[in-house]
Amino acid sequence: KAAMQGHAEARFKLGCLEGAKRNFPRAIRHCLISAKMGNDSSLEMMKRFFQEGFATKQQYAEALEGYQGSLQEMKSPERDEARAALRL
């Protein structure tokens, strides 16, 4: 339920469960969605799926671009200032 409501970690875990069942198309779909939400574990899983021949180069590229886009969306001067203040 959490995965369907946009929780990236839950979506990643569904991908892992599907991968363990060797249902790679569903595993890839879950990890792709989660990577686009900024989940780094999903991006790594997509990389493994690609390296092992289960995902296409296009699917991995889509995950990577989506992940990078998600990181860009989360950047802001306020977040940078807060990070700097916490390092003091």
C-alpha cells in the first residue's frame, strides 16, 4: 500500500521481492519508479539488472536520468544553508 502511495523505499522493496521471485519485468518496473523518486538503492539495483542482462540500456538510462532529475528537484539554497549550518 505504501509503495502505491509514493513511498520510494517501499517501492524498492517490492522490486527486491519481485526480483527474488525472478519476476524481472515487475522488479525492473518497481525499481525504475523508485529510482525516479531519488532512491539510490533502486538506481544501484537497476545498474545490476542492466549488467546481468535483465534490463535494457534504455531502462538503465531512464532510471539514471530520473534519479538525477529527482536530485535536481530537491536542491535549493535553503537546503544548502541548512546542511552547512549542521556541519558547524
